[in-house]
Amino acid sequence: MGLGKWIGGIVGWMAGGPLGALAGYAIGKMLEGNNENEDYKTNTYDSTSYGQRNSFLFSLLVMASYIIKADGKVMHSEMEFVRQFLRINFGEAAVNEGNQILLNLFEQRKQMDARNPSAFKNAIYECGAQIKVYMNYEQRLQLLSFLVQIAQSDGNVCNEETEALKEIASAIGLSMEEVDSMLNLGGQTLKEAYKVLEIDENATDEDIKKAYRKLALKHHPDKVATLGEDIKMAAEEKFRQINNAKEIIFKARGIK
């Protein structure tokens, strides 16, 4: 994925708002001293779905930069998770470019916060508002899912990371219950399963069935198919974990 394709991916809805401003900085820094200008000139943006995919990717990187630095540290495991995500979902060529964009975003945060300690956080909120307008609900859920996985990649989600996830969720129009649901995906306890289904342990069997149907509908992998087959596969894994949580509850209650 060359620089021209990265830039092509932000020509659409991203370009006019705060995401575009951060993209202009992060990608512009990559272009400084880069001798592959022909790549920029020859790669053109001519696909709506490709543009959605790249816009989703850059939105992920922007929000990931906020999650990774939430506790003031850049953990190797979190960076490696992002690199592996890029490798699997967008190809080997995207790894170095995505990694460099993240580093540039860290530098931009440092510069912004030196002038105003809340500057980058405010920019994240503004980016979230833009994402809320232009990205559909199911895509935003998948974005949050990836951010939760980044936070979990070092084996521990600290309070600062949880708070950052909830700030992003609020900014992109998602609920705190949806954050808790995704933080508990993959858990094997009954308590975790209830959180996944976003329902109280005292709920009736019928309420549990309704909660599962609602969750299954909004997390269905087909809802993010336009972002690419690999993103859909990630959504399918999330869907399997939701089903697993349902089975844990159904077994405990004897629900058929």
C-alpha cells in the first residue's frame, strides 16, 4: 500500500474535518524526504469501498494512538498488535507506513499537549464526532472492537485505558455498556457472559433471549462486509464470542 493509496483513502469524508487535519500532518511527515513521489502520482482513488476501508483504517490509527498512550507509555505489545493487524488486514506494505503514521501521531500529540494539555484529547473528541456522522453504527462497533483488542494486547487493561475507551465510545455515539461488553468478550465466567450480552444477572429468561437477538443483529458480520473480507472475518470471530457468552448463560439457566 503506497503513500498515494493512503492519501487516496482520505480524499473523501475524512478530508474536511479534524481527521483530515491529523491525516495531513501524519502523512505529510511521511512524505518529507520520501523519494517515491511517483507512487503518490500514479496511485489513484477510484473506489468508494476502497475509500471507506482506508478511512476506517486511518480512523483506527488515530484512535489507537490515543489508547496506546492512555497510560503515558507506548507498550511494545500494543504496537506489535497494531503491526500484526495491519499485516493481516492490509498487507505487508501497510505495516511500515501504518507504524510511521502512529509515531507521527504520537509526536503530534506531544506538540499539541505542550501548548495545551487537553489539546489532543479535544482533537480526539472532534474526530469521534466526525466518525459518528460518516461511519455507520456497525462500522463504529467494529472500530471499538479493534481498539479494545489493542488495549488488551499486553494482558492488562488499566484504568486509564478503560477510561480512554469510554471517552472514544461516547465521542463516536456508542454506550458504556457496549465498551463493557467488548471488554468481556472471550471470558468464560457467567458474570462476564452477562456483561457481553449487556444485561443484568437478574433478567428473565425471555429478556436474555431478547438481549441476545438484539446483540446478534447489531454485530452481524455482514454489516461490515463493505470494509473488506478480512474485517468481516474479524467480526465473525467477535460474533462467535457473543454466541459463546449466550451458551454459557443458557447452560447455567437450562434455557433451551
